[in-house]
Amino acid sequence: MKRERGVALITVLLVVAIVTVVCAGMIARQQLSIRGTANQAQARQAWHYALGGEALAQSILRRDLQATEGTGQPAVDHLLEPWAMPQPAYDLDEGQGQVQVRIEDLAGRFNLNSLVQDQQTNAAALAQFRRLLLRLQITEPYAERLVDWLDSDQQPTGEFGAEDNAYLLLDPPYRTAGTRMEDLSELRLLLGMRDEDFQRMAPYVAALPANIPLNVNTASALVLSSLADTLSPSAAESLVKLRQAAPFRDTASFMAQPALSGVQLQGTNIAVTSQFFQVISEVRLADRRLALVSQIRREENGDIRVLKRNLGQPPRLPRPTNNGDR
């Protein structure tokens, strides 16, 4: 009888142990499910906050264009306008986090797609890009290789060009694009491109339609100095200081500056307005951090279109300056 009671007690203890293990597993899985659901909800919430920052940037750019309507003055985009100023960080409900927005003028950077226009090499843009690389202390022949990446033929440009036959020897092999760049990240595919060179180049270049001119009111001194061999970085700095007091109202006033005496910009398109902007909307929500990078086009009639969105770039909001540098 005692033996039977002992066996029954052991059986009860074993059942209790099994039930306890099963319950513990169910509770653990339920906690993981709750945490996963909360993470998804928080991610979606952060995404919508970032879209809100993007919408705010669109509103700022639209108001900027509307401010010149009916004044009789030509539209001018420069770094003293509200869109270019540092935006305050907006607190979220109940102190959950913050949203911060920055607008950058992509027309103030060297347009990589300008190297090839109508399937022909743009000699002026090629010379300008070479000068920009020289100012950045980059010695690799990326200018020639980029021309070959953009054009549709298979004839290498100069001694350092590279067409499909060079890329097919890589592991893994691939071909040149043979068309314009749609995103700056394509630069990483260029033959021999080093990460340090890409990081050094990225703040000064953009991938826009080939005919988009350079806005001399927002270009950095480094980019301005690439316009001509005789325009030194120090002379370009003097142009930046001049526009801080009074932005250039037209390209003629820019070319009339003493620093540009004797400079001929044949084949180089410049302007004092912009159509393409980059909006960085950074959200900090609890322990989550999200950065939405959007490329926006503002038409002359005020219509604003979002061309692309990118969540792959790391959150970065360095403090902007009033001279176009970051």
C-alpha cells in the first residue's frame, strides 16, 4: 500500500513538472509574441512619424516657392532661406521621442550624370569632375571609369577607362549600367572604388537628370572651385562669403565677381534656383532610431513629387553650416 502511494506521488510530481515546463514554454512564447507585436507597432509608428517629417519638408519647400509669386522678383534658392535653416526637433506625444528634419539642395552638388549627355561625353563636366577629385585628394581615375559606366558603347575612355570586359573579370562578374545613375550608391560598383573614396565623395555629388545645372547659391566652396582650373579653393571661399551677405540673384552677377575674372564656363550649366532636394527625416522613438532619406522634386508650378525613399542609410544629422558644407 505504501509502495502504491509512493508511485502515485511520484506520478503526480512528474505530471506537475511536465505541466510546469509546458506552461513556462507557453509563457515564454507568448512574451516573445507580445514583444514582436510591440516592435512591429513601434516600427510602423516610427515610419509614419518619418513620413510626417517628409510632409513637413514638402510644405516648407512649397511655401518657399509661393513666397516669390506676385512679387515680380525672379525665384532664387539660397542657404539663407527657411528651408535651408536648421529645423527644431519636434517632440512626440508624451515624451516618447523626437522627429528632426533637414533639407539639402542636391542641385548644389556635382551632378554625376552630367558626364554623359545624349550618349556623348561632356568634356566640360569631365574636366570639372577631375578637378573635384583633385580637390578631394582622390587619385584614382574614377572620372574616366564613370563615363564608361554611363555611356552605352564598349570603348574605354582614355587609358584608365573600363567597360564590360574589365567588370566581367571580377568575382562576381557584372556589366556596366550603360545608362544614367539612379542612385548615388551605384558609385560603389565602379571599378576599384574604395569605401574611403566613396565616403569622401558622397557629400559633394548627386545623381540627377543630366541637364540639371549647378546652383551656385548652395554649392560648397569645394564644388565651386571645381568650375575652373584658375578658381582656387580660397577664391571659392570668398564667393561663399559674398553670398552669405547677399545671394546671387542671377548667373550674370555670379560671373561678374572678381574671383571669376577671366573664367570661361563653356559647356558648364549653372543656375541660382533648384528643383531637386534631399530630405532627411530622423525619428527617435523610445529605443528605436529610424532615418528616412527622400529625394524630392519641386516643379516650377509648385507641384512637389517624392521620387524615391531610402531607409538603408544610417541616421545622420550633422549640423549644417551657412556655406553649403556639411
